[in-house]
Amino acid sequence: MKPGSTPALEILLLGPVEVRRDGISLALARSRKLRALLAILVTEARPLSRRRLCDLLWDRPNDPRAELRWHLSKLRQIVDAPDRQRLIADEDEISLDLDGCVVDALQVMEIEQNHPPAADRLNELSKLFRGQFLGELTLSGPLAEQWLTAQRRKYTACQISIIKALVARLPKRSDEVAPHLELWLDLAPFDLEAHRHLLGHLAGHGRIAEAGLHLATTERLFMDEGIPAVELRQIWSTIKAERVRTSSATDPSPALGMDRTTNETSPPAMTRAALAMMPFTVRDSKIGKGIADGLTHDVITRLAKLRSLSIIARGSVYALAALGIPDTEAGRRLKVDYVASGSLHRVGPILRLDIELTETRSERIVWAETCDVPADDMLEALDALGNRIVAALTGEIEQAERNRAILRAPSSLDAWGAHHRGLWHMYRFTKENNARAQHFFDLAVTLDPTFSRAHAGLSFTHWQNAFQNWSDPGREAELAYVAAAQSLLADEQDPAAHWAMGRALWLRKQHGQAVAELRESVNLSPNFALGHYSLAFVESQTGDPTEAIKASDRSRMLSPYDPLMFGMLGSRAIAHLRLGQFEEAADWATQAAARPNAHINILGIAALCLALADRAPEGLVLAASIHATQPRYGIDDFLSAFHFSPSKATLLRAAAAQVALA
């Protein structure tokens, strides 16, 4: 402002309303409508009629024009000066002369110019926002509320535009970027572009754990609002892939397919067990080679979708088979740990597959089986064989890897070995073994933060702590959720990651979202038995019990020797209980309780189902077994572990009284 001109007048609307003259704040009358009137006259680009102002601000007074005149007189005392009349009022129209005034709400609109301001100016504009438009001011009347809401929306969008332009101009790795991104997300928590920038900024600074925590909490926010988080995960996947490409340019990774050995001078790295599924052969002319090739391709695809092993591609195994190279020699050339092979032939109405799994290094046969299926419908026969083969191969390899890991010194374990050592302890289902499992899963994710299965295992140990009440359930539920989110960050295509997230969401009683995640796990890999089992577990309590029965049957068909068989059987028992089929519930529950690693809540299910089936004496035997381990275990402990409706809880309390669990 030129020397000697009218003293500067500042009108600040981006926050609590304030008017300053010569830098000194002026006292405003305690009237919300006075502040609103000032804001309306400032932000409107044209004179306003008295009727329009009355309609906006005084919808029900006795004399709105008198009210308007009083407020105009108060406003004139603020904005006018002895030598400058700024409030212009005639018979019908009213306006403000803002020439020479400094108005924050008008300054920030510079962002709408064709050429946005330079970074320094953008930074100045961003600092003009002291809060939302007119601060915490509220107005009564629908027209006034509508106007205020529209203005706040406009200026919030303006603030975001300034932040976006500023972020685009600042160096990507600048420390100045983070506060702007955090403010952007405060203003627009569901803006995917803002999340992309913040995740990229954190990843660029190597703050992967913080990025993971941000993604986990954001996914929870999206889920609470019913917003799909798929695009958010895709953004993170793209950022991770770019980070890997950038790292590879300066620190190339070793070539794939090397032996599972590590240099003694470098820390243990994660190398998954590798499997070569050799082409199935045919032993008679009744079966075409195309059928055997189709089964081979199907099994390779299903194994790859499970993402639990490194599976050699179809082209490689077929190329070696075409050269007539023996299976174990092919395994050595491919540098894999295991080789599977088999042959098909018909025996009357039966399609028979002889299959064996061999450890490459020792040439020891780990597993061999003859699988027979009816050949009436060839497609159904091949599907059944595929299910059995995949379940057997993954189960046998996992058991072999668990047994190998438990024999190794803990200090020699790589991430893969630590993960399988954790599985060995996890499947014991005791508090002490769960703690040991948690230790080894922690070791695995420390050695390899990208190992999604290890994060999923870690999530399950926290889930167990909450479900079994071995530790504070609320805290453990949050830790289960965070570990599941880390698993999804590591590999969102891993069915185990979605399985872990589904179970973690169940702990939070977000049953709908839990089912959605579990369905995604089996959509990614229809052979993922744990996904089907967990669907049965959730649906049996709070969903559709008939669907729970189907899911339980599917899980047991896919993995007939699963360490979690007691849960698969117990989930079916609960489903029958909810259907009022108490005798069936008791039969399935007693099968579950008879499993060697069944935990105390499974015994509780069996005791209560027996009571409901009028078999209380059998239930009392189980209750005695429970109390031998946990003398104070009762119905409150049982109901705190599961999620039953109030009516079913009442039913179970009555049953508990019959078997000494009240």
C-alpha cells in the first residue's frame, strides 16, 4: 500500500472471523449474523439486494429489514473509515468496496489462475488458512446453512488445490512435504491421490513400517465407511514395485533359482522351498495324453495360486521331460527341493493316479499315494484328483519343512526356516507354544519383511492370544489386525494374507468385512483349505449356518489331515447348533474334541452340545477334563471367545448349568 493512503484493512475469513486495521484487531459485536453478513458481502462478486440478504439470514423474525439495518450499522463501524466509506448501501442493493483491502478468502483464489503461483507464493497462501471458513460459526435456517456449507466446500477444495500444487513443486524427498500431505489427508481422508503421495513419500525415505501402519489404519477407515480398499492396495503395490526397480538399478539381486544356501558372511535370506511338478504320464491307450497334460497344468496352476511354494513353470518341466531326463535329475537341474511325478491309467470305471513326492537332494520318497476316482464324468474326476494332489503335496512339503526347521539351530534359520519353526509351535495350541511361534514369526518378518505368510502367521498367534484369553484381548486384536495388514502389504495376492485379515476383522466384530476378506482368500485360491475353514467358523456363529456346513465340508475335503481339523469339525457343530439340530451338533463336536490338539474352547463346544442333545453325563466328563486344565473355566469364558446372538447365548447358559460350566 502506498505511503499516505488509507490505512490497510484486513478481513480474515479462513478461520475465526477477524478484522484488523493497521495490524490491530477490531472488536466485533457478539453476533453470528454480523460475521455471516460480512462474509457474504466479501465473497459475493456483485451487489446483493436487501431481500436476498434477509432471505439468507433472517427467515423468521418480525421485521427482517430492521434487523438488516441494525447489522449494517454495526458493520459500517468496523469497515468504514473517516475518509473512506466501504459499505455501499442504497434503496435496494448493498455491497462492499474492497479496493486496497487485504482479504484472505480472495487471495487464496489465485490458485484458480491458469498459471498457479510459484512455490514461495503457494507456501504463503497455504499459511492463510487458520481453520475452516468462518471457523466454528454455525447458522440457523436452511438457506443460511446451505450457503455456509457450499462456501466451506469451495474453500476446502481451494486449500487442497494449493497443497497439491505445492507438493508438486517441492522436491520429492523434501522434509517439507510431509506436513502438507498430512494436512491434505485431514481435509480429504478418502482422497486416493493424497494417500499415494504419502505412501510414496514414506517409502522414499525407507519408512516402510510407517507406510504399512498408515495403510492398515486407512484400510480400516475405508472399511468402516463401506469403501472398497482395492485401489488403495494397488497404489501400494505399484509403489513397492517401483521401489524394487529403483533398488535393483543400484543393487542388483542375485539370480533366481540358486541353491537354498547362504553365504556365511551375509545374514540369512528367505528362500522358499521349490517344487517341480513333472508332467503326468499315461500308461494305457484308454487315456489320451491331453488329459494327463490338462491335469498337470491344472495342478501347477493351483499350486501357484496358493503362493506357499516356489513352483517351476510348466515350460521348464515339459522341456526337461521331453529330453527323457529322469525326475530327480530334472529336479537337480532346476535346483528345486522337491519333485512330484505320477502316471494315469484306467481300471474299469476308475481313473487311477499313482503319484510320488521326492526330496531332490537325498532322492528320498517323502510321500507316495494311489488316488482312485470314478471316471464317469472325466471333468469331475480330474477336478477331484487336482484337489487331492494339491492338498497332499502342500501338506507333505509343509510337514517336511516344519520337521526340518525344528531340528536346526535357531541361529541358523533363514526367514523360511523361522516361519516353519513357528508353524511347528503354532499347531500345538498351547500358550507356551504360541509364544514360541510368535518369536519365530517375528524372526521371519525381521529377516524378510516381504514374507507375507510369516506376517499372516504372526497375526494368527495374536488372534490365538485374544481368542484363548491368554493376553489382553483388545490389545491382541489390534496386533492381529496390524500383522494381517502387513501381510497384505507384502503380497495382496496371497490368500493367507486375506485369511489373516478376515480373522482379525472377526475379532473386531466386523463380521461382514471378515466374510468378504475370507471369500477373497478362497477366490484367489479355491484350494486354500484354511480360507474355507475360516468361512465356516465365521458363518457358523453370525452368518448362514448352511453355508458354514458347506465350507466346513469343503475345507476337510481339501485338507483331510489338517492340523486345524478340530476347528473344521467344531465349526460344523456350531452350525448344527444354530439350526437347532442338537444331536448332529453333539456328534460333530465330540469328533472335534477327540482330535489330539483340540484346545479348551473346542472341549467347551462339545460339552455344551452334549448337554443340548440330552447327553449331559458325557458332557460332564468333558467338563471335568476342562477343569483339570483350567479350574475356573466356565460359560462366561466360552461366550467371550465366540460371537453368539443373545438368544443363543441364553440357550448355551442353560446348557452350561447341566455340565458344571455355569
